[in-house]
Amino acid sequence: MTLHERLAEARARLVAAGIRPDEAAIDVELYARTILGWDRARVLAEQHQPAPPQLEPTFSEWVARRLRREPSAYITGIREFWGLELAVTPAVLIPRPETEFIVEEALGLIAGGLKASGDHGGSAPACHDRPRVADIGTGSGCVAVALAHDCAACRIVATDISRDALDVARANALRHHVADRVDFVQTAYLDGVAGPFDLIAVNPPYVKDGDKPILGAEVRYEPDAALFGGAEGLRDIAGVLNAAVEKLRPEGWLLMEFGYGQEEHVEGLVASRPALELVRVRADLQGIPRTAIIRRV
């Protein structure tokens, strides 16, 4: 059996199990490349040669796991985020593309001296040369590691309540040579962490507890603590806003992801805290409001 035939066979099994054909094609090629250590060009070049013996038994094992709807990121142990390969395990949420907006917005603010676009006033404290950043609920460390990777001057505190998640985040910081610029702390929000911070980044749990039965099979593999935010999905959003009031310096920034249909709730929660101002909301690539850009007044 050629490599092409082996991949086509596996792809057909995944499609028959209800996985979309485009996803199935990506999955089987990803498994082959990961196991063999090949790039896409070599897979194409070798596709009409006999399937390499080193493909098995891992390839068949991984396809069987995918048939049970386990996410490919957990199967391969790798997910790309902000152009960086990050280790992931079932202890952490799988990084999503929309969370890259937090990184993009943070880097833009830092590059601009932590002033909003078009803000040329002189009242805000000057951004010092080593901006202090917090990443609440760091999970895999995707945001903290991406920021540290692209901003050598940043000093980052990354928190999580999960010791296992912090182990993954530390490994990713080491992988990308930024461990000396990120401090990992096991705590809720920023409890016990000294402020103030110039910027806080967070992707909090925001799924309603009652929505668990309707989530996709893949999502149900992810840790509940990273997904569910109480009856209305707002518990941790409120907790993060309280942390921002307490820990941000005047004119500091909070960049926070939130869920579908939560924009008005976020607006109300921010408005109820006079120390915070919702500057704008950024939509994701589907046009769904997704990232709140909030300033400490």
C-alpha cells in the first residue's frame, strides 16, 4: 500500500464517522508529517511510494483516537499559535485563532507606549521601558509566551489555578526561550500578586454551565475549569474586571476575550465599575464581537 492509499483510507474512515472531509484531510496529513518528521512537500513527493513502516502503529492509534472525536491538538500534543508551536495536553484549553487578537492588540498598545490609537494627550503616565504584563488563566501559556517572544522588554506574570496547566505553560516558555521573562504563579485571577500592571490579558472561562450538553464532542475533551464561567458564563468575566480595578495602574489596559452574545453583558459589567472604561470591542473573523479593549481610568 502506498502512502497516498494509506492516508486516503484513513481519511475515508474519518469522513464516514462524521468528520468533515476538509478536516479529515488535514488530520491524516498532520499525523503522517508529525510521526515521520516530514514537511508537506516530502509527503507529496513520497505519496506514491510504499507507506513507511515507521508510520505504524502510531498512525493507526491516532486515527482511532480521532474517530472518538479527540481533538488533533491533544493527539499530536502540538498546536500552532501566533506562529509558534506550543505543547498542549488535556490539562489546558486548545489555543484558538481568535485569541491571537489579544496578542495583536497588546503588542500594538505596547509599541505605542500603552496609549490608545489617536491618543496624543500627555496626562497618561509614560510607559516605562519594561512594561509589566499579567496573563490571567494562562493555560498553555499561549498569550504569555507569544508576548514575551515578540516583546523582549516585557516582564510577564502568568497565573492559573491549575498546577498541571502551569507545567505546560512553563514547558512552552522554555521551548521558546522566554522562561526568564515570564513568572508563573498558581492562583486565581491575580490574588496575592503585587501590582500595578501596565496591561492585563485574559481569555476567561465564559461558556454557560448549562451549555455543556450542547457543546461539540471535541470541546468536551477540554478542561471544564477553562471553559465554564457559571450559570450565565459571566462569573470569571466579573472576577477579571475586579482584578483589573485593583491591579492595573491608572491608564493601564485590560484585553479580554468573551463569548457569543455576551457583548451587552460585558458593557454593563464595565459600566458598573467607574474605574474602568470600555474603549472598543473587536470582532473576530466571523464578525462576532470577541475582544474587549478596556482602560483603567
